[in-house]
Amino acid sequence: MNKNNLFQCEISNCANTLFSPQDFLTQLVWNLLEEGTTSFKDNEWGQAVKDFSEGLNIVYYAASEEIDIPKALLESLYVNRATAYHSMGQCQLGVQDCDRALEVCKESRSALYRKALCLKELGQYKEAYNCTTDCLLITRLVKSKTSWSCLLQEAHPFCSFNKNSHVSSAVCNPLSATHDFMPACSLCFPREGQGIYTFVHKPDLVHTCKRDILLCRKKAGYLSEWTRVRPIPTWTSFSGPFVLCRELLKSGDLGLCKFGEKCTFAFNQLEIDVWTEERKGTLDRSVLFDPTAVKLDPVYTVTRLLQEHKGMFLFLCQECYDSKPTIISRRCRDDKAICSNLHAPHAFDDNKCLAYMMMNTTVNYRKIRQLHILCHLDLCRQAVRYGCLREDSCHFAHSVIELKTWRMQRDTGITVEEIVKESIKYYEKQEQNSPNFSPGAFGGGPNKPLGGGKGAKSLNLKMKFACAGCWLNGLISEPDKALKYCTARARHAWTKERRVLLVKSPGRNKWVQVRPLPHAKNYPLQYDLCTQILEKRKCTYTGNCTFAHSQEEKELWTYMKNNDLRDMQQIYDMWLSLANQNRQSDGTALTQSNPLAEEKCIVMPTDYSSFHCRLCGRHSNSERQWQQHISSEKHKDRVFSCEGEDESLTWSYRFPGPRFEICPKLDSECPEGASCDFAHSPEELQEWLERRDFLRRKLAKAREDMLIMPDELDFGKYNFLLQD
């Protein structure tokens, strides 16, 4: 008699008893689970596997007879058999059973943990790490008992939940027990001097308060004076603790810092307290301004992000963005169904992803991954330092803008389509209200020419670099393909010092040289034209004349001064990037009087897709340009830089020397001092080792992302750090 007939006989016998077939089979499976567990504890792993397998056979039989067995029993059978397989060294079978358990319960912590152990034994360390992280996140999610369970809705788990259910979490103020907060404005909290201690609070002033300044004071002991708390700095890579400004501490009672409001260090302990909670996502500044009317309006939150980070939301092709190296491609202008990457077009609607285009000193892109229940609203430490190896499988935010977007989706339930739609509406409204409006420091928006971000006149100029030697002789020559010499017969060397920036305005069909921005401790409010140029059409000043020699030079200098640009390469790179954005959005190419001659000089990004360097914010429209960029010394320095992270907060000792040993002359006071090649303490040596490991990780991530040539071995001053 086979097993199925035996089960049928047993079930028919229990029909005359008080037990139903479901209860009988459930009890039978439970007994086999207990027997297998006992055998496992006695180190009889083979017998344990047989008991668990027999229990699974009963579950399969019950399913064929449409008899329901609790899923918890099925999950336990798979996990326990995987444990037995792991003990027997059959880890591949263990992984298969864990996968079956995860099909029954995708959040099974036991299955994830056991799978990680099996993968570790198989040498699949990256997959094991992913399983371990998922297990820890689920464990933390269960223990915290957050309201994320309401995200499990029918179709769109993070888009259609009840907004009111999250009001309490958004209003929560972790500092309410120790701090008082009050909104103010420049009228009721004015500054009456130069230092930060010269602010005066005028609570009795009758006025319409704009409520754009946050005041704070401690509750402990006697109530202290109200102190201003500035907005949290918006850099993307610093993850260390906030500290007080050293310049401010040195100035004493004067309260002066040479960086002023742009200083990224805290001015007081209250700022440290508030900034720390804001970065963790547990405190929302907007709620502190108006706690009675919680601002969960999606339009308000999108607008606030756009104003704070000076950019815009858009859709990009995810397949192109995730490629190595990164390729920026939007929806194709000619065929809306595919992306603009003509070499490998993808279905755009099936592969589109939300991204944020930041327009500061350079145009940079940050992908914003889809929010789901496992997402942890905190920054990934690896991502902001040397790059997260888990990439999209990581449940932590990989940038500040991604973290804030996740919080916005959690609090408002807004979809990615609505985010992009509101972003477009915002810029269309700003353009209607102000013709010279620009979304970032470099302006221009998606449909505007290069414009000033601080009221500067729109710069409708064309730019290109030319050989300085040829320009003195009245010739305009471009570089050769290798960017080593100019194309003239003289073959002048093409270097940064031997080239000039030429611009041409629409109303003046003539190329004009623009000299570098004159260096000054205090830049003038505006630049004036040189009187000698106006009178004699020639400047005879022996030094570097700080007056503009043309209207184009005056406009460009004013624009660079207003937007904190000091290098001609920066303004040229930004012009190239924004010109590409203008051409993609308008659907028309930039008009030129002689495209065959001029477009050859101006190496423009294509209308379709371009390679994107996330470190430098540069775009390259061909593989040759891309290889030239990643081979440059400036780019290689950026690979090892901390990109926005102040090293004084991260490293306490000197830059490592070539000798990773304790100085033998340390006991007798080393005469070389800070220039010594050896470490001067065990703590310094330990930091040197950590710093070397940090730089090696950054290099490995750059090679993986194809930001470094595969055969590149020369990294200048960093070479000795990369050697064993």
C-alpha cells in the first residue's frame, strides 16, 4: 500500500472521530516536525532530513486534496531541513530549501539567516551579505513596530495609503522634551551688528511675520535666550558628527566667521541638536514652524525640495543610467517609445526611473530608487564615502535627495509621476512670473539659455576655446584629436595656459576673447568697461586690467561673480551641459551661422545620450572624449577626494607618509616633525592604515563603475598608498 492510500485510510478512519481531516494532517505534520527536530539535536542529521521530507510530502498531499495546512508549518519544515543540509555540508540543497521558505513567507528571518550561512559556505559572500542585511532590516522593522504595515496595499503599496495615518509620525518632535521652538522673521529677530551674537528678539513687534527663521532654546534649568538655528547644510557626502565652527570660537565674543552664513559648521550646540535629528529624518523643520497645521501637501513638499536643492525631477532610462559607465538618456524626441540612446535603445516606459538633476557648479544627476517596505530612511555610509557595493539592493538611501524624496513619499503618498509633473509646473510658473528665472546657480532651466541666478542678465552666448598663440596672430585654431597641439601649421602646444576662451553674442557676429575673472578679496558690485578701450579701443595698462574690455566680458564676469565661479573651464563646462539640456527640451538644435566650422570647434554633447561622470559632473558625447576625461589628472584627483566632506572632521592626523611604521626617532623627539615619513604614534599609524583602506575602496569602486581606465596605474601622490 502506497503512502497516498495509507493517508486516505487514515483520513477515512478519522472521519468517524471528533477530528477533521485538516486537524489530523496538521497534527501529523507537527509530530514529524518535532521528531525531525529531536533527531537534529541528537546529531542524527540524515534522519532529521527524512522526517522533515516526510512532513513535506504530507503537506503536498494535503494541497492536492485541497486541505489547508498552516503556512507556518510549511516554512518551518523548509528552514529546518535547510539547517540539516547545512550541517551535512550540502549547502546548495540548503539554499534551495531557504528559497522555498521565502516563497511561502518572503520576510522569513530564519530563512534569510540560514540562507546567508549556506551562501557563506559556498563562497558567495556578496549574496550572503545581502541576505544578512535583509534579515537585520526586517528584524529592526518588526521590533520598531512602525506604521509601515499600512504600506501593504493592493496595487501601489506606497502610493495609495491613508495620509492621515502618518500625521502623527510626521509631527513627532524628538526634541520636544528638552527644547522649545518658535518661528520668527528678519523683522522680529533682526541683526544689529556683524557677529552672530547681535541678533535681537522683538516679540512685541506688531507685524506680519514671515515665519522663515527658526528659533530654539533649552528647557533645562532657567530658560535661556532664543537662538537662531540655520537650515542644515545641503552637501551630500558628510556623515560624521556635526561640530562647532573653529573660526567662531577663536573670535570669542565677536561671533565672527569669515565664511558667514555659508559656513557648514554649527554656530551653537542647538544647531548641532537640530541638524542631527533632521539628518536622521526624525525631525521636520516645517512642522516646527506651524505644528497646528501639518504641511503634508504634495505640491508644497515638492516645491520645497526644488528650492532647497536647486534642480528638478525628471525621468531617465534606468538601463542606461545603471550601465558602466553611466549614460544619461531621456525619452527619444523622435520616437517616444524608446530612450534617446541610439546605440542601444530601450523601451522607455518599462525602464524609466525617477532622477534629480542638480544644477550647482556642475550639472549632476542622482537616481531615486523606488520606495518599498524594506527601505530604511537613513543614509548609507558606504554610498556617501566610497560607494555602496550592494547598489540597488541596498535598502538605505544613497544620497540626501533620495532620502528626502522617500520621506516625502512616505508622508504624502505622492507618486513619481506626480513628482515630475509638479516639478514641471513649478518651473513653468517661475518662468511666467520672471523671464530671467533660473532654477539653479547657473540658471537656464530646461528651456532657457544660460542665465544669472542672482538677477544677472541672461547670457545668450556661444563659447569655445582657441589657441592663444594663433589668436594673437588673428587666427582661430582648434585642438587636434589628441588634444595635444593646435591644428595650425605652428603646432602650438594645447595646454590650459596656452588657450583662450572666446565668446560670441547673437547681435555681434564676432568672436571676442574673455580673460579670466580678476582675483579680488572683495569683488565689486558690478564691472565697468575700461575707459581706454572706450576712448582708444586699446588698453595700455601694463598689469592685468581689472576693467572689462568688451560688453561680453563684462556680462560673463558679472555672471561668474554672482554664481561663485572662478575658473573659465567651469563656465565652459556648464555652458556645454545646459546647451545640451536646451536642445533636448526645445527639440531644435542650436543655430549657428557656420555649423561645419563652428560645431567642430565646440565639442557639443549630442541630442541623444552622453556619458556622465558623477564625480566631476562632466558629460562626454563620445568614447574618445570619455577616455580623455577619465585619464585627466583633475579627474583622478576627484576619485580620491572626499567630495564635500571636510577631512578635518574625518581624519585627525597627517596625510599618510610612505613608511607605515612607528618613527624610530620618536623617543628623542623626531627632528623632521610633520614632514617625517613615519607615524608618530600608534593612533596615527592606525588612522594611516584606515585611510589607505578607504582610498583603496574608492579606487576599486571607481574601477567597477569604469571611472578609471583599466590599465591606469599612475595616481600621482597616491601611488604609494595603493601598493602593498
